[in-house]
Amino acid sequence: MSMLLVWPILLPMLTAIATVLCRAKVDTAHWMTLVGAALHLAAAVALLAAVHEGRILAVQMGGWPAPFGITLVADAFSAVMVLITAVIHSAVMVYSRRDIDPDQVRAGYYVFMQILAAAVCGAFLTGDLFNLYVWFEVMLMASFGLLVMGRRRAQLTGGIKYVTLNLVSTLLFLAVIGLIYGMTGTLNMADLHGKIALVPHPPLVTAAAMLLMVAFGIKAALFPLFFWLPAAYPTLPAAVAAFFSGLLSKVGVYAMIRMFTLVFTADAGVTHHTILFTVAGFTMVFGVISAAAQMEMRRILSFHIVSQIGYMVLGLSLMTPLALTGAIIYLLHNILAKSNLFLAGGLVRQAAGSFHLDRVGGIYNNYGLLSIGFLVSALALAGMPPLSGFWAKLLVIQATLESRHYAMALVAAAVGLLTLFSMIKIWAEVFWKPAPPPADAHQAPEGRRKLSAWMLAPMLALAGITLVMGLAMEPVIRFAEIAAGQLLDPRAYVTAVLEGMP
Amino acid sequence: MEGVLALLVGLVFAASIYLMLSGVLVKFVFGFALASNAVNLLIFTAGRLEHDRPPLIPVGAETPVGPTANALPQALILTAIVIGFAMLTFLMVLLYRTYAETDTLDADDPRLMDETPADDDDHGDGSVPQEGGRS
């Protein structure tokens, strides 16, 4: 039973070790990672089945009782995040088979991806603050490797911004860990839930919470701290960009939701309702306006990552059951839709040879399946009914209205409209516009290029999941309600972790 | 004693932030190294200082006798030092490679701040430089 919590971390780690050993044999590495990803998916499904109906699993690593040892915990929120990680991981692994050069595989592409998947799952499952820091560092190190793998100039200069800002973020995180440990004497999150209230000077706790908000804000690409993201993500290969955009910044959002529902709730008037609320609004607006000015597909999508993060943080800042339900659904829907748009972007380049809106066109005439896959994800992202994004936006905006923040609800709706504008822009330029004449005269105009099924299939599968999620929303909402209930009333979480404690 | 160390942590932080904001990336590396040490010192101080009482369990006993120094912050710091060292190494290699590509490490230089993504049109021509021995 307890191993259920370990498999989602252990399996990608084992696959990583296996692929290190045979990374020179590209074909073997491909198959190995596909098997590893399938096993990872199975482990994640098993974990979700085990926490179904609101059960919470906890296991103490190494047999040290909480709060002294490292705890792994899975509540509904963690488990569903692990599942979505495994889904994206599997899709990206299938996609990588054609998208990634054999040279990069030999350089260790699969190894880094597997370690990244393990670290993301570790961050979702850990119940210990210092352990969360370690998973963040593992994640960073693997992402650094992937980021500079192609060694092009843009990758290096984009990489510098990503690396430096994220290093500052982890330093701040580590400083907060020191401060919290000094105040409470514990780093176990469930234990902190009780002990943080006993700190004699509550403003000190708020100060630490703010520092942590900045640290996670850099990771999640919140408003004044998001500049690294649009600089770095567009330089990545499509498969890597899909994984990064879907999951890396969302780990920051997850950590923020976890810490600001479980531990730092005492001063919610300042931390949640004022600061996070304002920051969420600015994040939505700045992201979407910056995106509107771009003419390169990956840069448009990167700015939309930032804008969408705003909705999730808005859900967190309101701290009502409905708002958190909306935030969780938004997180799930956005991971699927956003990753898929990057996968579709890679396919567009394969079909037309560029990411620039000016240089491509006519995809709709020649590539029907790709067009459908893109359109489903793009409309879901913009929030068209009946797709998943519509329900997610509806819940968040409804929660905003219920909290009587009418102006913010208006902003959220307007940002949705601008998202639609950007998506329609890509659709009109890339898919509907007739293909422009080739830039080089010597390059003969070619007909329909064949798209690789290895790349097309995962893109269509993710679009299908987005579609099904939108059409069958009721069980998803019910599950998210359970998860939100557990976040707002963490007694069951605390009991599950500390039950063996004297 | 904790008070003195707390002031020192503040001082080192101030110096490191000054270096990090200087706009020259080599100075950022020094700032980062200083800041990691400041954070380590912070964790160490937060664990409360104890003089001359090592956390050792006497022969035959199950638990330490009387108050001892707190061993946990030292374990945390050890982890943080190892990770920080790896990050520092990576950062230096990254800067070295970037300098080799762009001839500059000045954060205000347009060659470094240029955000136009790699012009990787024309799929599969294999023009991406792939040298052996990555970092």
C-alpha cells in the first residue's frame, strides 16, 4: 500500500538510470522510455484510485516517524497532479521519438526528461518543506540540462535568464526554510499547520510567508517576476517546451496553493485577499497583452502561460471552496491544453518549416487532423463552451462574483476574450491564410509534407482528453470539490501524516 | 551570539544583492556564492547555537544526555552546500559557454538581451551545432 506513493517517483528514476546505461543505443533508449512512461502512468492511475473518495495516504520514508522523517503524502489534489504529470510525460515521450535528434538522445535527453518527471512527482507528493526544496533543485538541474542542450545562442542567452532567476528563487526558498525552522522547530508541513499558530510574533510569520510568495512567484511566473519565461521557453524543442510549459511553472502554483492553504492562512486578509489577489489580476492582464503583440507562435503561447497562471492564483487568493475547485480544474485543464498547443506548434513547424506567423500558412487545407487538434486545445484555452476551459473560467469567475469582486470578474472575462483573440490570430495566420511563397528562390515549393504519426498521435490524444474533460465535467468537478475541501479543511491531512506521533 | 550572526547574515545578504544587481554576470556568480553562504549561515543560526556540547550519544544510552547542539541544521546545510556547489558549477560553465558565443557578459548588452527565438526554420537540416562533451 505504502509503495503506491513511491512508484510515481521511483519508476522514472529507474528509467533514467536504465537510459543512462544505454543512451548510445538510440532505439533501445526510445523503447525503454516508452515502457517507463507507460509504467509511470499506471502507477499514477493506481495512486489516484487509492485516494478516491477523499482518502489520504501518507508514508514515512526510512521508517522515521513524522515529523522527524521525510513524509510522502497523497491527497486528492496531489494524486490528480501526479496523474496529469504522467499523462503529459507519456504523451511527450511518444512525441519525442520523432521530434528529438538522435544526437540529443545520445547527449542524455531521455535521462534529463525522466529525472524531471520524477522530480515533478516528488514535489507533488512530498509532505516536508526541505524535501520540497530538494525536489525543486532536482527539477531545476534537469531543466537546466534540457534548456541548453541544443547549445544555440538564443538557448544560452534565454537560459541565463532562466537559470539566474530560478537560482535566486531557490535561495529565497531556502532562506524561508531557515526562518520557519527557527520559529517553529519543524519542517513537516502537516506539523507546521499546528505549530505555526504558536509562534509568539505573528508578523514574523507573515514576513516569511511573503518571502515564500516571492520564491514561488518566480517559479510560477507571477506578474512582476515572469520575464524569464518568455525568454527561455521559445528556445526549446517542441517536446521539451510542452513538458516545461505544462508542468514546471505549475509546480510553483501547486507549491503555492499547498503552502497557502495548509500553513500560511492566519493572515489571509493581507497575503491572500490583498497581495495574491492584486498580483493575480496584473498577471492575467500583462500576460495576455504581451501575447497580443507577438508574431511568433511559441512566444504567443509562452505569454499565455503567464496570463493563465493569473486565474489559478486568483482562485487561491479568494480561498472559498468554489474558488479553489475552480483553481484546481483550471490547473488540470491548462496543463493539458497548453502542453498540447506546444506539441501542435512543433507539428506546424514540421509541416510548414517555421514558427513565425508570417512565414507559414495553409495548414488547414493540407493537414486536417493537426488543425482539429490545435483548434480544440486553442478554444479550450480561450474558454469556449463546452470545452474544459469554459468550465474552469466559469467556476473562477463565479467565485469572484460571489466574493463581490465585480471589477476582477470583469477583468477575468476580458482576459478570456483577449486569449480568444490571440488564438484566433494563430488560427487565421497559420491555418487559414494561404501559404506564403518560400523565402528562398532555390527552394522549390513543395506539396504536402508527411507528418509523423509519432508526433500526431499524442497531440490528438491530448486534444481528445481535453474534449472529454469538457463534455464530462461533472465527475471532474465533484473530484475537484473533494480536493478543495481537503485543502480548506486540512485536519484529515494532518491526521494522516501525524497519526503515529506521540 | 545569535544576534551577531543574524547581523552578519544581513550584511552578507546586502553585499550579495549588491553584486547580483551590478549588471555584470560574473559578479552575479560571486553574489550567488555569497548568498548561498548567507542562507546556510541563516539556517545554522535558526537552529540555535550551542557551545561545546556535541550531539553525541554516550555508550550504552539510547538518547543524548542533557542538552546538546542541534544536529539537524547541519544536515540541512550539508545538503544545501552540495546542491549550491553543483548549481555554482553549472552557472560558471553556462556563463563560459555564453561568453564564447556572444563575447559579452554584460546584462545591458543587446547581444545578451536579444529575445528573438532561435531561427530554426527548415526542419531536419542538422545545422544545429552538436559538439561532444557537454557540461
